[in-house]
Amino acid sequence: MPGPTSSTANAGTVSRVNQTAILDVLRQHGPLSRQEIGARTGLSAATVTRLAAQLQRKGLIVADGHQPSTGGRPSILLRYSGRGNLVSVVHVGATRTEGALVDFDGVIVHRVQRPVVPDVLHAADRATIRLEEALSVAAELGAAADGRGQPSQAVGVAVPGVVDGADGRVTWAPALDWREVPVGSLLHDRTGLPVVVENDANVLAVGEHRRGAGQGVQDLVAVVLGTGIGVGIVTGGRLHRGSRAAAGEIGYMLLERSSLARLFPGFGDLESRVGSAGLTRQARERGIAAPADRPLTAADVFDLVRGGSGEARALLEETLDYVALAVANLCTVLDPELVIVGGEMGGAADLITPGLRDRLVGRIPHVPRLAASALGEDAAIVGAAELAARLVSDSAYVQATR
């Protein structure tokens, strides 16, 4: 028969689960009365009152006015508030590492950035440098949070690669030359905090779904074009990762019969055509001047098109053909309500979305709504912060504001 300690542990677990339910309903629906919280969560009035008081003391919810009176005493509205709680976010991009402290409301309060990594480095050197950068940025963010009197409660990491969600192991990130790198455990050992590591397209999708262009949408796809290409998939309101966490790796999508005669140990078929390496190769073939110290990027192509380059326009149209093929295939399988274009494409929606729409109309059963990322360059940071905040809220790490 369970003893007192077991009973206490079980009661604590139930309390944390119920606190999470209250936080989730307030984050999803906005300010609610205690009665409305009870109706949406199924919790008793007494339980809602008790747990809401605890959450108010922790600074996770605050009073936010009153409901309009219907004759009786107006009910107090409660609102989720994450301003007193911070998480650290490390975004390891293809060429640079960025960091940010983000509160539970998704507001960035502090930033850190490391310089661009030279592309001439040997792969092994580059892999080691990028890993040390990530660890260093996380440590710097933790120190900055401590200096604010608001210690970081978790770490969220975004990487351009496939991540094993169980332990935050990056199984393959060709842009970083990482294979089987235990980023999550290394960061946990360094910081002592819970850590979540996720693919950069996935966190962009989460960020847009929670706080950007995808708010209120249950089924969406976020397409990210940068050094490579990938998508984040939200279906039924939840991030879809697949059985091996590789859902959305459309850089490996095969585009024609000749693709079957090749092997793709690094970047995939689609990625080798529309990623930085493919764009640089095609630019040279077309006589387009590429930067001397780095590969050509999609952003470079967009700038050249706006500058009136006919060769760059032709390259853009070919790139759009390939992206449209990928999006069309995704739409026939997933039937999303919305496709968000992010990464370097997000800042050039005027050049991207009309062309994508024209290529899809009449060729697939249902053309989704197309939209640019509303969060811009911060989308991945906001999404990784959202996952880190959920990690805190969904575990025993919910704690009083210090």
C-alpha cells in the first residue's frame, strides 16, 4: 500500500498537470474567468481557485480586468503572463550562431550574436567551432539572465538538421558537418537546465503557429529556404515530426528519373538545386557574379532581381519551379490550409508568393493560402522559445519568479 511520500508525490504530479492545463487554456484562449477556466479544463471551481492563486504568486498569470456584468458581481478575468520568466534560445544557422533571452510571452529581451564562420574552414574544424559557439552562447545567455535577476529556466536550440527529440541528439546536419552530436546532453551538462533541441524549420512553424502568420490555423506548412531548404509541418494544431524526426526534410525530395541514378550522402536532390551551393553553381554558369568569400544565397538572388538583373530573374524563376514542385507534392499529401514562406524567402514575399500561386493553380486539388512569415528573422528564435517554455510548464520546473 503506498505510503505518505508516494501519496504526496502523486498529489504533486496531479497539481502540476492541472496547473499546466490552466496555463494552456489561458495561452490558447486569452483572458478567462475562473468559471470559464473550469468549463474548458473540467476542473472544479475549488481546484481552479486554489491553483490560480498559486500561479498568480508565481507570476505566471495575472488579473486582467473584469467580464462585463450581466447583473451580478462581474467576474475577474485571468491572463497568462510570462514576463517574469525567461528561457535561453540558441539558433545555430549555417554560417552564424545567434542567441536570445525570451520571456514566456515570446518577447525577446536580450540578444547575442557570433560572427559569420568562414566557409574555407575544414569540415572537422567547422563542426567543432560551431558546437563550441553554441555552448558559449548558451553560457553567455545564462549569465545575462542571472544579471537581470531572472535566471533562465530552460534552453531551446534550433539547428538546420535532423534531431532525435528524445535526447536532443543532432543525427545529421550537413550545413554544420554534424553527425550524431549530443547537443542536448552537452548543453544540459553545461547549464544544468532542461534543454530542447529542434530542427530550424520545425521551430519556425511552431513560432508562426503560436505567435505569427499561422495563429488559429490547425494545418499549415512553413517552407524555409536558406543555405538549404526544409519545411515545418503542423497538423491538427501539433508539430508533426515523423517516426524518425525527419518529417519535412524536403531537401531530399527526388525531382526526376535521373535522380534515381545518383546518391545524396550530403545535401539532397532538391537542396542541391535551390540551396546555396546549387545557386552558386548556377550563378557561375549564367555569368552572375557571386560573392568571393561565401556561397551565393537566395537573398543575394532577390537583391539582384530587384536591381534589374535579367540573369538573376531567370535563376529565380527556375528556383521557383523547383520550390513549387515541392510545395505541390506536400499539398497533395498534407492538404494544409496555409503555406508560410520563411527564411530568406520570407523577406521577399512579393517575389515569391505570386509565382508560387501561379504554378499551383489548376495543378493540385486545393491551393492553400500563401503568406510570408510574420515574425521574420526572429521566427525560429520565437518558436524555439515556445518549445522551451512548454518544457518548463509541462514539467516539475514551474517555479516561483525569483
